[in-house]
Amino acid sequence: MAVLLPFMVSVYYKLEDMSKEELKKDVEVENIEEQVEQQVEEQSEEQAAESQEVSVEEELQTKLKEEKDKFLRLFAEFENYKKRTSKERIELFKTANQDVMVAMLPILDDFDRAYSEISKTKEKNLLKGVELISNKLKNVLQSKGLELVEVAAGDTFNADHHEAITQIPSPTPDMKGKIIDVIEKGYKLGEKVIRFPKVVIGQ
């Protein structure tokens, strides 16, 4: 028994040392686990923060794109408005003196009739004077935008551009539905017809 006692004491101390080492290892393992958990938490927080930053950036990009689209649409609408108002203004300037032009058309007709009648006489000087005054008046009116509507005998009749005052039997089969004679000249101011040419058509 006396021999076993020192042996048992040494075994006890060894066991105690081993349990202490195991406790140390357990503590170290727990510390490592805590560190790992902490690192995992930190990484997850960083990822959450990054994802939040990405989502905020995407949201800002979306808002920026929407605002850019709104601006482009507004700019396009403004450009269209400018073009439309500019065109309307030009048309207004062209047709502002329409009433005066319409009132002058019978005078042009009188000059044409006078020239036609005087040309049948031998009064060449009188004819030249009437022609000079007529051309001067026509040039002034043309400078203000008045234009003659081109139409001649043999042209195809178009109800959108001509005013038929009567129909007569066509002298030849190919003149059916065509203009036989122009009774009164037509005029336009800019792109707007202010008087349609009066014509006779064949039937």
C-alpha cells in the first residue's frame, strides 16, 4: 500500500494536469469559435451594408434615368412647339395682308381685260403703257407673296384646285373631264389659295 500511494499521487497529478490542459484547450476552442462567429457576423454586416449601398445606387440610377427621360421628352415637346409657332408666325405674316390682296384681284383682272382689248387696236403706245403699269402692280403684289395658280386649257380638272363654273360638250374625246377654257385666273398667297381659278370643263 505504501508503494502504491506515491504512484497514485503521481497519477492524480497527471490527471489533474491533463484536465487543466483539456480545460485550456476547451477555452481556446471556445475563443476560436467566438472569433469565428464574430468574423462571420462582421462579414454578414459588411455584405448587408454593401448590398444596401448597391440598392441605394441602383435606386439613384433609376431616378436619374427617369429624370433624364422626362427632360428629353420636355425638350422634344418644346422643340416641336417652337417649330409649330414659328411656322404659324410665318404663315400669319404671309396671310396678314390677305384682305388687301383679295381686294386687289379685280384690279388685276381689269388690267388683263384692258390689255386684251387694247391689243386688238393699233394704239401700241397705249398698250405699252398699260403693260408697264400692270407689270409694276403684279411685281409689287408678288413681292408680298401673291402667286398665280398655274392652269391652262387641256389640264385635267381637279375639284381641289379648280372651280368649275360650267360644262360644255368636249370638242374631242380626249378633252372629256379636262379644262376647255380658263374664265378667271386663280391666285394664292403663300401656300394658301385665296381664289380658285374658274374654268370650263368638257363632258
